[in-house]
Amino acid sequence: MEDSTSSSQEKENQQVGEAVRLSGGRAAASARDPAPQQPGPGARQDFGAPQQPGRASRGAPESGSARADALGPPTGERGLPGGGRREAGSAPRPPCRRSGALPRAQELRAGGAQERSAAPRASQAGCRELEVAVRNAKGYLLRVSSKTGLSLYDHLSNMLTKILDERPENAVDIIENISQNVKMAHFSKKLDTLQNENEMLPTYEIAERQKALFLLGHLEGADQELEDEIAENSLPNVMESAFYFEQAGVGLGTEETYRIFLALKQLTDTHPVQKCRFWGKILGLEKNYVIAEVEIREGEEDEEVEEEDVAEAEERDNGESDADRDELPRPFYKPPQAVPKEETRTGTNKYVYFVCNEPGRPWVKLPSVTPAQIVTARKIKKFFTGRLDAPIISYPPFPGNESNYLRAQIARISAGTHVSPLGFYQFGEEEGEEEEDVESGRDSFEENPDFEGIQVLDLVESLSNWVHHVQHILPQGRCTWFNPIPKHEEEEEENEEKEEKGEEPDYLEQEIGPPLLTPISEDLEILNTPAWTTRLSSSVIPQYAIAVLRSNLWPGAYAFSTGKKFENFYIGWGYKYSVDNYAPPVPPPVYQEYSSGPEITEMDDPSVEEEQAFRAAQEATEHAAQDNEESEEDEDDNSEYH
Amino acid sequence: MDSESLLLSLELAAGTGQGLSPDRRTALLTSLLLVKRDYRYERVLFWGRILGIVADYYIAQGLGEDQLAPRKTLYSLNCMEWSLLPPATEEMAAQMAVVKGRFMGDPSHEYEHTEFQRTTAEGEKTFEDDVVVQVKEETRLVSVIDQIDKAVAIIPRGALFKTPFGPVHVNRTFEGLPLSEARKLSSYFHFREPVDLKNRTLLEKADLDPSLDFLDSLENDIPKGSWSIQMERGNSLVVLRSLLWPGLTFFHTPRTRNHGYIYVGTGEKNMDLPFML
């Protein structure tokens, strides 16, 4: 019998395929099957019985026959000796051979219903032996695992079906994984539609939102409107800057940039925007922030101020009512007068910032920044979470939540890293003569119409060709210095607390920062690290390269210039670079609430000697008081007793 | 990221903002192919970029048949000419630990560091001297790359599998993580020899599949919360960013084979992490 199996390896492989398909339940009765199965009841029961229910349950007869037809031609190809033999040499071979031998035995019993010239005829006795062996083997394979309820027979046939369906290369190398995947497939839940929906919901939601961005433009159809829109354009050409930044090796990728572009368009359409700019992106732990820098048209930004006034008024009310209810002892400590925040359109609040987590989501306006927030932001180092209302837990405590911290960091980054080629901006002439500006430094500038551009090479070689066009923020947290003292005195007079006056310095030295449009070559070094790195975007083709500026102080801040155009961009975590590790500031010394004197100082317990001396002295005085005229001897006696 | 799918990978990792300029990209596509041929690597990974003050280092790594075998690291300043770096040693790490500040971008640059050393001469006299130690930037580069690799190089679960004979191969049947798994840190593994696995309790190890779970998962990383895991582009992209080594971005598109990591940063560890969370 052995020769019969080995001599017709090729045919056998075909058979394997068929057998596998049959038992795998994929195909129902094929055209050939019924004939050989009829005469052999012994073999048939084994083969057919376990399969029948499966077949019946798995597929309608029509689909089964259609499948069989479709499988017809490939069975010929399946005989390829290369793949088949290698497979046969590995572990799964024995079961294959056995199951493959089965149909042959049946065919023989069918009395040559199908002519196979290569198959040698075997004797009746051999046939019966084989039949028994096959039946036993098959019975063993069909045994159902008591743990999982699966049989090896089904598993192997499923595996082979998968392999033959998918035809991976070098299947023997990954047979373990295939086996595992087949087993895993039993556990994959057949999710009903409801669950499916749930899992994919956010994907669809954002797609739906972004679809709205694309449809926005189509709503206004008239050409007239389109012309108007183009004429009063406040939208920046984000794609153009993105192109240049890509040359520099920075950027968010074309798709995301375009989405942001569309989102900015939505912003400029829905808000009264004078000028708009894509400021950058700040990465957060859970979500990121896309930030737009906006100049609101004049006369349309009052809402926020009113809201804040209301909020402040409420706070004041609360304070008063608290005081009425319960009078608490008042501490002597008077907080230093808060430095007022700069008005909109000046200094740190020159622009308004809008943020969104993802293009397509609503834009949220950030509150304007106060000097206290900037001062504290300098002392802390935190990651952003991506939720604007998240609290900032830090020492020193930050006044406000994450939106305030974000706004403060934006102000700091802008002040530190927004640069432009020298000569692009010039000071406005009218305001330069006013008296206020002499004191605070000129704080307004305009685009220089005569700017002719600077050679790219010059921009790369010399940092003095770049200037800051955002005002430096003073240590106080403002761009223009505010003198807190005169007001302080007034308050003191109101409160009638004159003692403290002496402690306060009468005169605070005015903080001075570098004026506007200072060349960046004057930026301070951070421990031997220059503040900026310049580079030509391409060393291979320098003719058309652009100048790229990278901030080392604020990792993630970039600027480019083609000579005439320039743009700034920030992408990063939103913290400043420091060579040394961060250490939170030491808590301030404990405030002294009262002057220390002997009446409230705790004293050491007297020692025994001191006590005795004291008692002696006391008694001495008593005696002296009781009988002044007593002799000295008595006193001596008394003291000896004690 | 695999050099063969470089363009797609760069596109997927672009959300962090650090890409490559077109000329660098093109140069890499050409030169990494040649690297693969010349050094006879099975796979070449584009590892990333270390930003220096004067110039940037571009780093690539070559892998052999066994994915976990020590990797060969190459660096280049222009993306065209690659030079092999020596393997990292503990001694290098010790030397590097004293160096602070940014990379310069010049491999022969020497950092100077004055060390307070106590030398015991003959007899009982001890001298206290300031010794100037010089560390070459190349040494620092090797050591930093090795540290980053050990700390934050990651792969999704199932992307590699351990063959019964020991070597680790790329899993060809890996079809990506399912969406529900993609959001968990436990589905991502450190791409290095397991260290922590031996210390796990038997109970924890009970459910592990020896052919897939043979690496340390990110779940037990110290400090906790040193990874930021985000779903981007709706739900179609998972991005993990290391907070311990800011600049390392890992991306994976669930239900596809696309995954990889890239480091673009200054090569400095974020020691302030505990304060920043």
C-alpha cells in the first residue's frame, strides 16, 4: 500500500485539497462525490456522518454547488509539486495523508467509476486493512477536545482551507500563526450593528465635521459674493508657508495643513477678523491645540471685556457678603498691588488667539493674559493636557486654568520667537513723537512699503539681519512698565495703615527690556548655546534655497524667509529649553504676623538651683515684709532649712 | 520606521511637525537602499534625527535576520554618506552622563567637563584635583541612541514573533491591532531584550503567549504616564509620544501593518517629567 500512496503524490495532493474543502464545510456535495460514496457504507459512515449535520447547517445546496463549480479549475493547479511536497514534509503531513487516502479507498470501491490510470490496483485484503486504519485514524482525529469542543480534524481542515484560500508565501514558516489565527477566529465576537457603530463613532464624527468645512464654500454661489470675498481677504496663505516650511523639514503634512487652512477659513468667515495667521500647534497629553492668531476688527471686541467685568463684580459681591456673615481676623499682610493687565491691542494682548483641538472642531477664544499669569508661567514647567478647562496643579500656584496657561505660553513664545527680516517692518511715524512712547519705547510698527528683501545668504550668515517684531515681555509680565507705587500709597492712606509705609521702597527701578525691532543677534545665550540656529534649506541646490531659523530657546519655533517673505511657526510641547533641570522655587519665608517680644516668647523651665534661689529670694522678701526688724541670724537659719 | 515604507511613514508621523525636507527625503530613499546592499542588512530602519546647533545627525539602523540582535547604527550629516557607529558600552554611558547641553553637529567636537577627583598618593596624603575629562561627541551620540533605543523604541504587540528556535522574526501574519486594543498601553512592547519580564509574577505571566508576549510592555514603564497616547485623524491613527524622551513619535494605523517610530529631537532626556505631569 505504501507504494500506492507515494507514487501518486501529485494526485493525492489534489485529493487533499478536495477532502479539505469537503470536510471544512465550505463546499457541499461536489459533482464527483456522490458516486464514490454510495457503495462503501463502512467508510462512508465515518466520513459522512459527522459531516452531514455541519453541511446541512452551513449552507444552502445551491451555494454549495456553485462553490464546487468555482473550485473546479483550481484543483488542477493545486497539484503543483513544489508547494505541495514541502508542505507534506512538515508536521501537518500525517493527517493530510490519511485524510487524503480516504477518498482513494472510496474510489477503488466504486469499481473504477472514474478512470485513474496512475492509481495501482490493490488487493481486496489490503484495501480492507487500509480502510480500517484510515477509519481509526480519522476517528482519532475527529475526537472532540473535552476542553474546547473542537476536533483536530476540523481545525486542520480549516487551517488548510485558509492557507489554500490565501496562498501565503513560505506558508510553512507561519503555520503556527495561521493555526493560532484559525483558533482565534472562534472567539471573535460577531458584533451586532449597534456595537459596531459605537466603536467607530468618533471616526465618523470628525469626518462629518470636516465634510462641513469643505461644503462651506459651496453655499454662497453668486460670483459677486465670491469677488467680494476675495477682495476683503483676511485669510493667510497657509499652504504657501507650509510649502516653505516643508523645505525646512518642518510641517504637519499636506492633508492636515489643508484641513487647518479650511478651519481658518471657517474662523474668518464666522468672526469679524481683520487679520489672521496660523500660529502653530501645541502638543498635549490627550489632545493637541491648533492655534490661530487673530486681529479682530476694531469696535467688535467689547463682549469679552464686559463679561469679565461682570465676573469680577460677582467676585467682589461674594467677598462682601462673606465679610458680612462672619468677621474674620484680618491679617496684616497686604498683597502687593496686582499689576493690571494690558489692554487689548497692546503689548501681550495685541492679538486674540483662537484654539481648536482638531480642524473641524469649534474654535475657542482664549482669555486675554494677565501679567500675574505670565510671571507664574515663567516659574513652572508643565505639559498641556488638551482640555482647556483642566486645572494647572503647580507650585507656585498658577492663577487660572489651562486656557490661561496656554495663553501665557503663547504670549511668551511669540515674544521670544517671532522674528522678521530686518527692514520688513518700520516704526509708525505719527506715534513716535508722542510723549508716552518716549517713556515706554515705541510699540507700534507698520509694514515697510519700500522693503526690497535681503539676500538669503545674508540672512543665513548674520543673525543681525533678523529682528524681533513682538515686544519683549518685562519681568513684571507686561510689555510696557507699570509703576505700582503711586497707587499703592493711595490705598494705604485709605486703609490708614501708615506703619508699613516705611518698609516699602519708595521707588522701584523701572524695568527696561530691549526695544521693538531689536536684532536677534543680541539675544542672550543659554549656557554656551546660541539662541538661534540658521540654516540654508538645501545644500544641494543653494540657488533656490530659503533661509531657515530654528530657535534653541523654544524648541519647536521656526522661521523662514525667502528674502522678501517670511513666516513664523511653532510646533512643540510649549515649554522653554533649559540646560539645567527644573527645580521649583523655594517657598517664601514665613510671614511675620506680630513683633516678637519677651511676653510671648516661651521660656526655658527653671532648673532646680534656679528654683531654690528664687524661692529663697521670695521668702526673704516675705520675711522682710512681715518683720522688718528681725535679726540677720533668723534669715540665715531659714535659708539653711530649705 | 522601515526604510521601504519611508514616505508613508513620514506622512503618518507628520502630526508631530517634524518631517524631512524633500531633498533629505529623496536622498534617504536612495542612500538607504545602498546601505542595505553594502552592509548586507535584512532590514534598514530610518531611526530619526538628532538636532544639533550647527548640523543635524541623521541616524539609520540595520537589522539582521534576528530582529532583537544588537542593531548596527549608522549616522550621516548629509543623508548620503553613512558611517558606522561603534556599539554602545556601559563605560560610554558613564562618560556621557556628565555631559549637558545640546549636540553641536560635529562628531569630533569634544565636550569638556571638569571632574572632581580624589587621588590617593603614596602614604596617607590625598590630593583633590580638578581633572578635565573630554568626551567626544561621537561617543555621546552612540550612547544617546542606545539609551533612546532601550527606553522608548516600541512596536505593537504581534508585529514580531519568537520562533521556537529563539530568533525573533517579523510576523508576516500581523494584521494590525484591533481598535479596542490600540488604545491600551499594554498592546505596545519595548523593542529590546526584555528586562522586566523576568520580574513579573507567575500570575501576571500566566496569560502570556510565549511566541508573542516575549517583550516588556509599556504598561509598567516608570514613571507612570511617560507616554502620551492619542488617536488622530478620527480614529484611524494611533500616535504615541514619549514624554521621557520628547521627540520620539510612534505611529500605528490600527488594522493595518503600518507602524514605526521616529525620533526627532535634541537628544536630551526630559528629567523634569515628574514636575510636568
